[in-house]
Amino acid sequence: MAQEMQLNLGNLQAVEGSRKERVRRGRGIGSGLGKTAGRGGKGQTARTGKGRPRGFEGGQMPLYRRLPKFGFKNPFRRHFDLVNVFALESNFSDGDQIDPAKLAERGLIRSENSLVKILGEGNLTKKLSVKAHKFSKSATQKINHLGGQIEELKIPGDNTGENLEEAKRGRG
């Protein structure tokens, strides 16, 4: 009965065919990749270095310059996470106080720091007190109709309406 050999660092061996020698290019014609080393003949593509720029089409006007440019990305854009009243209906009970932290806790918005807008899609049968940054007219109607309350939170960095008199006089 043959004794089982214990595996340790001293007798490790690679599996047959798992290790391959790297190709040594440009080491004589007998290797199959000698002389031009698989780069073809002479010219720009045979040389080392940068080569051609991305999108280069041999001097023809490149595609990214042939196509018309349009649109623009507003650097001051604000993204609101949207929550419909049917989501409030199914996730909260009668008389609950709802704010962005509770919406985030239930997975209705991405983060409690997100800007939140409540939309009026669906039915509402519960009296809720909702704090959000914006409300649609229909959402406001549905919440207020059942005796609920809405409170618009201040949007960080939004100065609309503040110091209006000073701005009119040219001091803002």
C-alpha cells in the first residue's frame, strides 16, 4: 500500500499545461516572430511610441467632428427623488410623521440627504403628516383632504425669495 504524500511548500508542483513560457519576439527567424516581430513592414505602426490619436481616420474628418453637437449639462441641476402617495399609503400607518429620514429607512428614496418631491399618483386613505422639499398640487390636495399636514423643507443652497427687497435695490 502506497503511503500518501503530504502536501507542503517543499513538494508543490504546477499542473501540467498550466504554465506557459512567454513569447520572445524578435529573436531570430526560426522563432516565427523574428525580424519584424509581428509588426509587419516599416512605417508608423512598426515604431514604438504613441502612434495615432484616438478616433484618427487617416486624415479624413473624424466621426466625432462630423456629427453636430447639441445639448448641455447644467452644472446647477438638482435631482429630486420622487415618491408617490400610493407608496406613502402602503408603507406608513394612519397618523405617521413622515420625513426624508423615514423615507430612506423604508427604501423609498436613496438617502436621507436626498431632495424629495411627493407626487399625487394613487389613492390615499390615511391621515399623514409629510415633510418634503416639494409637493405636486394633486399630492397636496390628497394629503390635506384627509386632514393631513404638509411641510415644505428648505432646499439647501436655494436663495430664491430670500432678501428680495435687497436684490431689487441692487444690493444682493
